[in-house]
Amino acid sequence: MCQLGSGVCLNIKIYATGDGMLIKFTNFVISALLISLSHAALAEERIVVSVPGPKNISYLPIDLIQKLGFDRDEGVKLLLLHTGGGAVALNHLITRNADFAVAGLPAAMSLRANGGDVVAVAAVDDAPLFVLMVRISLKTKIKRISDLKGLVIGVNTSTKNSKTTSQQLAELLLKSGGVSLDQVRIVPAGQNWEEQSSLILSGAADAIMGDEPFASRLLAEKKVFFLANLSQPESVKNIPGTHFLHAALETRSDVIANTPQKVEKMARMLQRTLKWIASHTPEDLVAKLEMSNADERSALLVSLKKYRHAYSIDGKFSTRQLKETEIFFQSSSEGDSNAQALRLETMVDDRWIGRSH
Amino acid sequence: MDWPFSLKSRRRSISRQAVIRLAISLGLFVIALSYTSALLYKMALNKAAHERAADLVAFYQFRLTQLERDWELQTRDFKTRIEFTRYLEDPQTDSINLRAFFTIQGGGARFYQFLVLDKNGQTRFAMRKDGQFSNPLKQNQSNGWYREPSTGKLYRVFLEPIWMGNSGVGKMLAFFPVDNALLYQLASPGVILIARYQNESVASSLGSEGLKHHTVKSETIERRELPWTNELEAPKLEIEAPVKTIFSTLELSIGAGMIPFVDALILWFALGTWLMLQTRRIKALGGAVAEFSQHQEVTSSLKQNIRQAQAGNVDEIHDVAVAIESLAQQTVEQRLQHVREEEQIRLWSSVFQSSAESIIITDRDNKIVAVNPAFQRRTGYLQEEVLGQNPRMLSCGREQPEFYAAMWQSIKANGFWQGEIWDSDKAGTSHPYLMTISSVHDDAGEITHYVGYYTDISERMRSDEELKQHRDHLEELVAGRTLALEDANQKLTLQSNLLISREADLHRAQAVAKLGSWRLDVSNNSLYWSDETYRIFGLPTDVRMNYELFLLAVHEDDKMQVDQAWQAALQGKPYDIEHRIVVAGKIKWVREQAELMFDEKGNLLDGIGTVQDITEKKQMEEEVRQLAFYDSLTKLPNRRLLDDRLGQAMDASKRSDCYGALMFLDLDNFKPLNDTYGHALGDLLLIEAAERLISCVREIDTVARFGGDEFVVMLSNLDADKAKSTSQATIIAEKIRSALANPYFLIFKHRNEPEKTVQHHCTVSIGVTLFMHSETPESILKKADMAMFQAKETGRNNIHHYDELS
């Protein structure tokens, strides 16, 4: 009887009679092979990652892992749980639907400030990519942020205990433009093409703090115009900490404590993916994603070329960027004592990835 | 005495046996108790676990029912909302509008998938594009279960018909995930929930790790399975709750260790100590017996063993110990008695043989049974010759039969007879003897023997005769001496009476002179006081005096002076001192003189002294002094004392540099009173005026009568500033003037007439002058006198200050 780590037992009997040594050897080899194969198959570790998307430019490295086969290299079965926003992804993490979440670090801080068990273990992005886009039919009326009064603004879907980075940014922008939050209606807009585009096309929302490449695709289809773009400093000059770290790999402390090998594997897969992205062209990346929709593929390529430094090159945390992130979060959560008391360093564990200046 | 060998070889200590049996009992007790406790603990745990599991099953049955109802309501709610929007009535825009609707309505947070099928079952709208979702329900089924093939996730599916405008009634399907998040939210603290579908775990409240967890079997987990719904295909909800232990492992370990320990302690204190005590007592009993066997004495060791055996309650062991001790003591006493008796017999035998007195022993029939060697020497008879004979054979025939009859009567009555008797020896010579006969009785009181002692008194009788002759001679001598002594005694009595008479005269003389005497005798440290001395000191004559008692009577202020004088006297200086003593609270003055005698080395031998009561003399001296310095009428200082005080005030002024003031007062309108009512009434006014003056000034100031109706008031130590001093003097002068100006009510009685009151008004003229030390008393008085005349001149009842310029 052999007790395997997975809990499966195989009953293997090796007969050692005097005649038939070859048969016995063959039996032994076959048995050993069976054991190793069974062990390999059963030992494949299941990792569930909840991530906004799919095909959201900020979280593309996660979609790429499977395409690049790094999960198989680690003996991992990677399952992606796409959500309509970082906050929803984080909710899947803390309710045990996922082992990891990839979400905006400010959203993760919001969850942590509300008592959520979340720890950031690697950086995914290098630059936050958000665009405040407005329905094209309103172009003559909306010239600046203050003109948004009375309109419906879509943001990435938040949850009860976590506010998405998109919403935090939208609120800061509105405040910087002199628009108070009771002068607009904020609605969830999801974080994939179908959701964000449907809100614009149906007129359910007048503006969206949207993600790339969906914003660029809608712009290309002349459905929206950009009122503010986080990658353009002049449009967010009044927002403190705009160089914050957006997408990061996050997990729970019990995952770190009980299955540290999972974290190690996940961090290694992410790091390899980011290095692959850094060493390949946008075309290579788009091709690797094997996207069937031409418009979608085209929009993504445009966006990737537009934002050449969207991703972290090695997943390391940057001390400077963490500081910016804390500033951004503190600014966006004025009046929340728990949020103001939170220090980002208490929820960052860089033992697997490391840190740069 | 050792124990018998055979017994000793098999002997086992009772205490050892007790300890072994106690240890075995304790071990069995602890095992039984521990086993019973473990069983009870396990039963309690099982019961608690079963009760908890039953509670959990009931709770989750209720929660799942609620959840089902909630999902169904949400499905209907979304159906109603979609129909209200009428989006599905326009096939061109329904997809975009519905997606926007679901995005804004948060459909993704409620359902994992939402499908809208037309009446042909074709998908018109799918909320999510990932996964492979289709209608899993059979005809007429409104809900069911669907396992998505690509992910293996399980969904609860609810179906509702939905209006699609011209397309008719379609179907909408809501897929609720039965995932880790759902179970995590359902799970109460400490409880693990696992959803099992077709014997496969599909979700766990612990997350993906929990899907492995459920395969672990453990006795510490209570596991129950609950069907999600009543449908056959419904998944099972497995509830795993940790068996709540009453005690932690550490507490159990401590308890397991403590129970035997505590049991052992209890057993030891309840039984072990008692048992050990009893074994020690029994051992002590054994030790006592062994000790007695060995030494045949009541030794301290035996007593100690007995005491140990008696310790504790008064019980059987105690009684045995008492009995052993008593037995040992009786045995020892009997042995001692026996030894004493033997010793006595030996002694008596020795006495009988060696006695110088003749001893004869007869039986109750008066037949001689034994005689001692002294008898044989005295009588010349051998023992063989007298044995069996009656002592009558020794009689010389001098005594009459009545003598013998009285002798035997005394022996029978008293058991004893003593008297002088004449017997003859073998040669026939008679000798006087002092004979003592005693009867010997047995235990029943019957006479068994008679013992006779012969003491030869021939020599004694000769000595008695000689003594008689000496005594007669001495009596004659004593009679002559007695007559001479009586004569001498008469003379001494006469001389003694004379001495007593002289001493009484001395006492009377001392009383008359109020002069007592004392005598100190160092040889016997006694101080003798005469009666007059006791009287002067107010003490009874039976008080034995010494120097300390004497000092107690001396006035407190004079004690040091007296003691110094006495110490000086002890150094050879004359002792002559006047001092005060306190007798019954009154002060007396005494004069003491003494003469002390010393040897050649200066040591005090004795002393004699006198004490004279000089109180009256002192009083007379004081009266003389009063007459010399005070006015006899007003008792105020007279001119002489005023001069003295003025001199003192000037000296004080020299030291303090402060001014003094002198006032010269003359009563106005005094002479008419004298002339009208006589000098007696005038004297009364002067006395009243003097009292008023004293009441107006300070204690340190002086009021003097200068003569007639003139007074002087002297104020001293006023101030260094002249103006201030003048002011102070003026205030007092005014006070005096005002006091003396008040009417006088003078009461007098003239011979046999009744008392009479005379009211008189009298003022005073006051002259004031300040002075310092630089002037003479005469000049000061003169200035004050001049100022007084000025006051008189200005109309009387005035105060006038002496002015240098005037």
C-alpha cells in the first residue's frame, strides 16, 4: 500500500518468484511509471486567481501566463476568475473563491482599511492607465470636469467594503474639478469591453472612468471622447500621487502561512510573464493572446503601443511608487480614519519578488 | 531480649506492609478513577458533539431554505425589472441594453450567469461569455442544478418565463454559484462547510485547500451531511464542526498528572498518615516490650515508646500501651520490693547477730526459739541450753506475780511493754535491765512471736546517783547568785528611771526653745531626730529619717543651697544655714547648725546638729523691712524706696537709651475733708486714691506716696524718641487724672454709731517731667514738683509738663 501526498492510494504488489525475473522487472517499471504519472497528475496544484477583465490592459500579464505555459511549468492548474472590477476580484479572494487577486493596490488598501485580510506580494503594472471618457453626443456640452455635474459616471464596480481604484480616481478628479459627489450619479461600469461599451452605447452612462484598451476602442469607433487621461500629466495635475501602483498581485495571510509554495509559484509565474512582456513587442503579446476579435485585437495593439511602459519589468515593488500609492490613497479617503491610519508597508510582503528604489 | 529467632526471620514491618498496601490501593484507585474520568469525559464530549451537530444541522437546514427562497426571489425580481424595461421587445438593441442593465444593476454580483432563451430555446442573451452554459432543466422544471463542464463549478439554476414582445414568452435562467465564497459566507465560526455533488467536493468554505481537507478523517471533527434540497440530484452540504473539547490538551495533561497526584495526596492525608501513625504506635508498643524484655527496667526509652504508642486517640492501642506500662512498673516494683525485703532480712539478721543488746525471741507459747550471741555472753547460757525453755528461767524472783501480770496485760493491749527488770545469769548473779518486749503479728493479726531486748542498766543506775548529788550542789550555788542579781537589778532600775526623766526634760526644753537636735551615726548609717525636730518638720516620730527624706521637706528654691552647704560640711567646713522647709503646705524658716566628726583620714565618723524654727524671727524681720520701705497707710513704696527705684530706672535708661517719666501728684481739695470728717476719713481717701493710681499704670511702673496728699508715679522704659515718650506719659497722666477725678464713696463708722457713707469730690494736679540717665534723682523730682505747681497755678485738676525754657 502506498500513501500518496494527494491522498490517493495504489495497491502495488511485486512478486519475486524464482522464474520470470523479466516479468517482475517489467511489472516494477510499469508500476513505477504509473506511480510517477499518477503523482504528477494528482500533484498538479490548483491556483485560482480572480482578476478584472478579460483583456483589460492593466491585467493582461495574468491572461498571458496560461498562454505562455508558465503555469504548466510550475505544475499548476491556473484558473482565472474574471470580474467586473478590482474590488469584486478582491471580494473573491477574501471569500475563498480565489487564492490570489490581481487588483488595484488602492482598492486593496481600501479593503484592508475595512478589515479585509489582503497582502500585496508583487507589482503587475508600472503606470496606471485610466481614461475618463464621455459619450460623443455630449462633446459640445462637456469641455471640462466641472461640466459633468448632473451626469451619470461609470466606474469599475466597487463592493461594500472596498472601493475600486477607478472610483477613487474618479472622485478625486471630480473634486479637483469642483464637482461634489452629490452632483453626479456614480454607477458600476464593470471592467471589460462588453460592460463598459454597453453603458456608453446604450446611454446608461454619460461618462466612464474606463480602462484600456476599451477606451481607445470606443474612441476609435467615435463613440466617446477623452476628457482626462491618467497618462497625460496635464489632465491630472491636481491629483496627488498619480504615479501610484495600480495592478498588483494580492493574496491572504492564511495562504502565505499555509501554502507558501503557492505564493512562490504564482510570483515566479508572474515574474516570468512580466519579463517576457518586457522582452517582446506589443505584436508578439497580442499574437500570444490569440484574440479572435479583430477590433479587439487592433484596439489592444494600439493601446500597448501607446503605453509602452504599462507593466512592471520584474514584478518588484518600487519604494517610490509605494509612497505615491499611499499618498493617492490617503487623498482619496479623506475623512476615513481607518484609511488614514493605514500604512501600506504593513500589507506588502516582498520576500518572493524583492524591491527596487 | 531478642524476638524468637523463628519469628524474627519471618517478621515484616507492619509499616512496610501498610505502605505497600496503601500504594497498591492508591494505584488501583487512580487507575479506576482515571479510567472512569476518561470514560465520563469522552461521553460528555460525545454528547456535546452530537448536540452541537444536531443544532448545526437544524441551523443549516434553515439557512439553505432561506437561501433557496432568496435566490428564487432575486430571479423573479430581475425578471420583473427586465420586463419593465421592455428591452427584450427590440432584438436590435436588447443585448447592449441588457448588458448595461446588468452592469449597472450589479447582476454580476448576484448571478454568475444569466441566460435569456427565446421560445425555441435559442440564446438571445448571455450575461457572461466565458464558460459553457446551457439550459439544464427539463420540461416543467423551474429549478435545478448545473455543473459547468469547463470549470466543474456547480450552479443552482432558476428558470422564469419572460415576455419578449413579438417573440412571445421566452425563458430566463439565473445561475447562482455554489462556490467557496457562498460557503465561506454561510459558515459560522469554527465550522467548515463542503458542498459535495455526486460524491465530489465542489466547494469549501476553506477555499481550494478545503477541498482536500474533507478527506482527512479525525475524531476531533463531528461531521454531518445535509441534502441541499429535497431533489434527488441535489448536492449535499457537509458540515464539519470541531468537537469542542472541554479542556485543552495542556489542561488534560495537567489534569491527568494532577488527578493521581491529588488522589495520592488525599489518600495519604485521609488514610496514609493515619495508618502510618498507627503502625508507628504499634511499632512503639513492640519496642516498649522489647526494651522491657531486654532491661527489665522502666527505662526512658521504654517510656518514650509508650508515649509514642499513646499518641493520638484514646483507643485500643492506647489501652494496650497503658497496660504494658502498668505491667512493667508493677513487675519492677515487685522485684524491688523483693530485693528490699531480702536486704531487710539480711540487715535484721546482721543486727540480731551483732547487736550489743541481748535479744531473745519466743514463739506465741513463750518458748524460746532464738537468742543472739550478746544474750549468750550476758547470761552465760548457750543457745542450745535455752531453746524451747520459758524465759521465766532467767527470773531472779525479785518481781512479784502482779508485775508480770501487768507486763503481759500491756503486751496484749499495746503489743509492747518496757520496764526495768532484774534477771539472773547462769552463775545466779542478778542484774538490772531495761527490757523491751514486742509482740510480732502475722498478716491475720495473730501473735506469732515475742521479741525481747535486754539493756544492762547497772552502769546507768550508778551514774544517775552521781548526777543527783551534783545537781543538789549546783542548786545551792544558784540560789545564792540569784539573790545577788536581784539586788543589782533594783539598782539598775533606779538609774534607768533617772535617765528617762532627764530625756523627757530635754525634750521639753527643746520644745520650749523650738530647737530640735539630730545625730548621725555613720557606723550603722542611722539618723536620729529628736521629738522637737520631728515636730518642726511636721513628721510623726516613727518615721525612720535619712538625708533624702530631709531634702524632700526643704523648699524647692533652697534645696540646692542646703545640699551645697551639706557637701561643704562633709569637706570639713562649718554647717550653719538658714533655709525654708514646707510643712503641710506652709513655709517655715529653720536654722541648722552641725558639728561633724572625722577620723584622721577625713572619713566621717558621726555628726550632731540642731534645727531651730526661726519662722517668727523671719516674719518680724520682714515687717521691719516693710516699715522701712513702704508707707504703712497705703502700702505704697515710700520716699526711700522711690529713690531706689528711680536710681534703677535711670540705670535702665542708660542701657536702653529710652526715656522715663516722673509725675508729681498733689490732691486738690483734700484738706477740707480732713478738717470736716477727721483724719480717719482722710486716710480712707488716700487708700482709695492709691488703689486707683495702681490700676492706671503698668506692673513695671512705680507708684509711691511722697507724703501727706502727695504721690509720685514713675514710668520707666518709655521710648527712645522724646516726643513719643511725652505722648505716652501724657496719656497715662490723663488716665490718672480722670480716674482720681471720679467721686469717692467713703464708708466709715464712728464708735457705736451706724455705718456712714460720705461722697467726696477730689481732683489732682499732675506735674510731669521726662528723664534719662544723665540727671540726678533730686533734679528730676524737683522738675516734677515745679511742673505740679504750674498745674496748680493754672487752676488745678490739670496736667503740666516741665518745660526747660520756663
